[in-house]
Amino acid sequence: MYCVPKYPCSLEEVNFRKIIEFDGYSNHVNNLIAPLVSVVLGSKILEIHVTNNKKINYFDNNVSLDFNELEKLIKNIKLIEKIKR
């Protein structure tokens, strides 16, 4: 798994060229772009942080997706996979 071990890391800190050397991506960016790009580049495994309350001050909550964002991510991954076929 490719990972930038920083909570949060910026999109600019993700070396997308490195992602292709790994089977998956562990997301620490606080938006959906990085995991979606990793899927486009071939990631087969995604590690995503999920929370039911973004207002709580957990260590990784600033990079966690809520359930609505997770649903959007899954829909977009399915669309990407359909296009890639």
C-alpha cells in the first residue's frame, strides 16, 4: 500500500507516480480526489478512514470520510471501473 504517513497530507504531497508501484493506496488526503486518482492509476485496494461524526476531534478524523462521502467515492469508483473495461 502506498501511503503518505501524515494526517492530513496535502494532495501535492502524494506522489502519484509511486502509486503504480503498489497494489493499493492508503488515503490521508481530506478529499475524494486522491483515492479516485489512485483507482484510475490501477490501485486494487483502498484504505479509507470513515467517521460517523466529523466534528469529534479524533486523530484521523480530519482525513476521514463521512458516510455520504463514502457513498460518493464508491459510486465514482464503480464508474471509473466501468469506463476502464
